[in-house]
Amino acid sequence: MASRPSPSYSLTLRIEYSNKLGMLGRITSLIGDSGGDIGAIDIVQSSKGAMTRDITFSAADVEHGKSIIEAVRALGGVDIVQVSDRTFLLHLGGKLEISPKVPVKTRDDISMIYTPGVSRIVEKIVENADDAFNLTIKKNTVAVVTDGSEVLGLGGAGPQAALPVMEAKAILLKEFAGVDAFPLPLNVASDEEFVAAVKAIAPAFGAIHLEDITAPRCFRLEKMLAEALDIPVFHNDQHGTAIVALAGLMNALKIIPKSPQSLKVVINGAEAAGIATAKLLLAYGVRDIIICDDRDILSPENEDETLREMAQKTNPRGVSGGIVEALVGADALLGFGRHHVLEADSIRAMNTDPIVFAMANPYPEVEPAEIESIARIIATGKSDFPNQINNMLCFPGFFRGLLDARATTVNDEMKIAAATAIAGVIGPDELHEDYLIPSVFNRRVSNAVARAVVQAAQSSGAARRALRASL
């Protein structure tokens, strides 16, 4: 399948050419005819005989970008002075910095910030450990932790290579929810080492954000850390994605009037997001769920404890086979796999008004264009289709709520409340088949999620303090 040009592969060519009429048109036409999407053209230098310009364009991937560059290079009378990859330039030197909130300009400033004044703050926290939430960064700081074992679906890239992704998560937490976050990729060999490392750094943080950890290890680590810490632990690849998927399903059921209890749901993908979504749907009241791994319907004889338990809680009709068999008569498909596994006929075999959330990346389980006339509602994990299921809609506001409530844990009440809040951002007059989920840039989302999480934390007994009046 041909890919569209993407800003992820945005290049700037600095080119010098003879300052003759028609030359710029030849160059831009060549880039366009080669599939590049031109975004900007800037003059760097101009003289009577020569022109130097920066031409910025997006390609579909690395090889496509190289082919466009070579095509321009082969054009007569054009010299490529420099090629800049804008994505790499954006990441140069990292994307984060730490800045002080208070001035350090006088001896008095140092006396209060550092010694001797800071000793009074130490003594206060010794008297009451909870004062750390008022008097240190713990109040508003989250650790974004990974072992680099499942980075963006690329597999085990390792902790060092995971760092730019963790930086990005920290930026999103700050930009969309005002949360200060720090990336902490851990170079550890075992579950015990991972848990020990997170326990060791936990005093500085109000919550732990787990990211890009392979399944089934992620299930074990989340459980171990939740039991070991008195601050909340949230695995975004599991629960962030599950919450947004549930929000989309909630709004789909407003269009197709079916109850959660009557739904037959098939989940493709028995890894982090798929299992977490199944658990959340059960908590929400869905009773008929079938989970498929990359081969078959999940079996109660599975070697992994988490998958075995989920197999025992799902597939109440005892359906056998794989994803194709599971879909016969189903109401909804929630796909978290990694590749194209279905044809249109499988969707045609579903119940009336099929709901298809084909969220596999880079290629969804079934091509949306192939099922537009079959499925009533379609969502994907991609930004170039309607109804993008993106966990970015959840985690900034969710952590804002956890910190504001000074929560001790994460529970199903908070997750369902967050999903309800995301779904509720779209009003009844706005809701339709191509608008189930708000945009990631909708600034109302994080505030709505934060409020819902705080209220759910309070009502479930997981909050250390009441909702602030200003929230």
C-alpha cells in the first residue's frame, strides 16, 4: 500500500541554480511529480546570475525522500548545497530542559533556596511526609519510565533508543496538562531490577507513567509496582489506549442504540492494549468478548498467567478458530494487531451496522476504504482518517487528575470516568459516524478528563485530598 507524504519525513533542500525564468517551476514540478508535498519555499540569497532557495517538502518515507533528492540532483543547472532532515533537527540536543521557578540573584535567595533555609523544609517533611506534596516538585512531577522493550511497535530498541520517545511524552504532559515529567529509561535485566529502580526514584514523583514495555512483562511490572508504591502507576500503552477506545465505543453506541450488555465484541491483539481494553470493557458491562492473538482465539490453556485468566473470563459462547470465525455475528471489532489480517468479507459477516476500530499501525487490520460501504462506523489509529483512537487524548488529563487528587492508585472507576469525559466532549449535535472522538488539539479534553479522574478518585476512596475549587 502506497503511503502518503508525512511531516515525519520532512526535508529542506538548499539549492542553488541559474537565476533564469522558469527554473523554480521546473524544480517544484519535479518534486510534485515525484510525490513530494511542498510546504515552504524561501529565498536565501539572490544575485543577477544565481538564486539560492530553501525548499521544504514532505516525503512518504526515507527511501522516497532519497529518490526525490536524486531526481532534483539530476536536474540540469541545479546544485544541492545542503539537505536537512527537519525531524532530526528538532531533536538535536534533546527536547527538554529544566528551569528554576524562583530567582537566584542575591545571598538572601541562596539562603532561602539552599542552606541554611532549606533545612527548615527538610525538618517539616521529616515531621509529615505528605508535606513533600506541598513543598517539593513531587506535587506536579511524573516519572516516564520504560525498559525500551517495545518502542513504538519497533520492538526491543533498548532504553537508550527509547529516550526520545519518553522526552516526547514528557512534552505532551506539560503542553496539554501542565504536568512536569522526566524521562527515565532503565537499563535493567529483570522484573525485580525494574521494580527496585522505580521504587528507588519514587520519592521525587507524584505518579509513575509506564511506557513502551513489552507484553506480558508490562502486566507483571504494573501489578508489582502498584503493590509496592503509595503513588499511582499508569501504563499508558495499556490503559490510555483502552480508555480512548472505550470513549469511542460509548459514542458509537449513541449512534447505534445497543447496550453494552448486548454487545458481541471481538478484540484482535492479545498484547498490552488489547488485554487492557478487554478488562475495561468487562468493567463497563460488556459480557460477550472474544480475544484473538496473532494465531487463534485466546485459549484457557495459555502459558502466560494474564492471558490464561483473560481467556477464562471471555469467549462465553465457546467460539473456536481465529479472527475470521470470531467475527461472524459480532457487533464490534477492536483491532490492536500489527498488520493487515482481514478482507471485506469478514466485516460483511458481522452483525447489522458493524463497528470497526481498526487501530493497527502502520497498516490497519482491514483497509478502511474497502469497508466504507459495509461498516457503519470506522475508526483507526491513524491521523489521516476520521476517528483517530490516540491515547494522547487520555494520559495528559489523566495524570493531571491523579496529581490534583494526590491519588494513591489507579482504578476502573477512574478509567471509566475518563472515557466518559472524553466521549462527552462531543455534544449530541456534533456527534456522527465520522466524529466520534475529539481532536488531540481540543483543549477541553484534558481538563474534562482531569476533573473526572479527581471525582472518581474521591468517590472510590483513592484520593488524598478534595477537588480544588479552581479545577
